Amino acid sequence: MIKVAESKYLHEIVTPTKPLSAWIYLHEQKGLTYIAPHWHQGIELSFTINGVIDDFVINEHHYQTRAGTVLVVNSQVIHSIRSVLKTGDRAISIIYPYYYVNRLYPAIENEVIDVNQPERFDNLQKEIYTEIQTTLFKIYKNLKNDTKFSNLKLETLTARTLQLLLEYFTKPKTEYDIVYGTKEFEVVRIQAITKYINDHYSYKISLSEIAAQVNLSKEYLAKFFKNHMDLTIGAYISNVRAQKAYYDLLGEKNNLTEIAAKNGFPSIRAMNKAFQAVYGKTASEIYRNKRG
């Protein structure tokens, strides 16, 4: 009923939970996790069960989580993760499709969920936060103990979590900076740039090509991206390619030459250099370790 499989979302261990309304991901594989800055239409929730997430970046704000931490990434908000999962570390991620949330709660078009700073909660919100934590832990237990009732339980528990978040932790978008200190048109521009790269990473991408897509000069584009993403466009492209190639390595479907070519690297050497920067090991080392 609940199977480990590949997914278009960028997470280490992915547990798609069809036929449920939400996608649930269970993270439990030790090692370095790197998820390049990206965004999606759905509303994403992260819950740390054991251990920590070292650096979860949402809206240019850095969070280090611990057991019990709940983080929400609102629709179309740029986020990334870099962490080292140790033996026993556990976390789950849930993505609620935007159309699903909007159908049940149309007011979401003008609101955001604001739950990432518990120190600002009033007494009622503190109580509800505890209930959300308990509900999310029940989701984790059901993921670990698959029965014929698991889908029914998971559907109920994920819906309950969403209901509590929307009922007690929403605020108008007008009171919420989409990116701290960044204007809305700049956010849209960043999204356009990162989307283009994620859609075309397997091809040769030039700075001129990206600049043309967003109507900017090459020089301004390079400066703009570095200021807002804290890395160069070249580094971002390399990181995205490394991340995509990493999942191919885990799947063991191709050899190194094929994986490099498929993910836009001109050579295995270039792929190894990118892997070393992101994962601390070359692609060749990871490939050898997977094959035993």
C-alpha cells in the first residue's frame, strides 16, 4: 500500500501515498541531504521526528530544526535544505496540492500559513501546535506500520493537520513578506530564473539564454541572482545537475557516462567536481559504494 518509489519532488526518500490527497515523504536514509533552492505550487510541511535538520532555508530565512519542529513552506516560496542525516534521524514532509487546499479553503488565495516562529504564538496557538505535533507523529507511526487501514488513517490525519494550520495559523498575504526584504516582482523573477534552469538543466545553458528569458542583461542577471540566492548562476546550475544525477545514481539505471550526459554535464570529471562540492564525495565514489 505504501511503497518507496521515485518522485518528481526533490527529497532523499520518497514515499508516494496514492490514493491520498497529499504526498507524504519519509526521510530516514543517513548521509548528506542537499535540496537545491526551488519552489512549487503546493504547500509543503516538514516535521522533524528525531535529530535535526541543519539548514532549512525558507524565504531567505535559515532554520535549524530539532525533534518536534514544524515548518511550513507556503505556495510559490523558494526554499532549500542542506543537512547531514545520522543513524536514527527521522523527518517527514507533506505536500498538499494547491488545488486541493484551494478547493476546500478558497480563502487561501489571499492568506498564508504562519507557523514557523512558535515564540510568537499566543496561548491557544501553543495548544494547537502541540496537537499538530501529535497528529504528525501519528502520521509517522502509520507510515512505519503499514496495515489495510493505513490509507484511511493517513487521509484523516493529513486533513486534520491542514485544518488546524488553516484555522489557527493563517494571516493575510498583505502582512507577510514573500521573501524577507524582497519585493514581489523580484520573487517572480527569481522563480522564473530557477524554473527555467530546472526545466533545461539537461541541456547546455548559457547566461545569455537565461537573461533573454527574463529580459535582463547578462551582467545585471548575474548580480541580481548572486544577491538574492547567495550563489552564482553557474553554481546553481551545477548544484541542480548534481542533485538530479544523484537520484540517477541511487536508481543504478545507467553508468557514469550516461548519467553525466543525461544531466547536462560535459564529462564525468565535471560531474565529480560538482558532486564533491555538494555531497563531499565524487559521483564515482558514490557509484562504487552503491555497487559494493
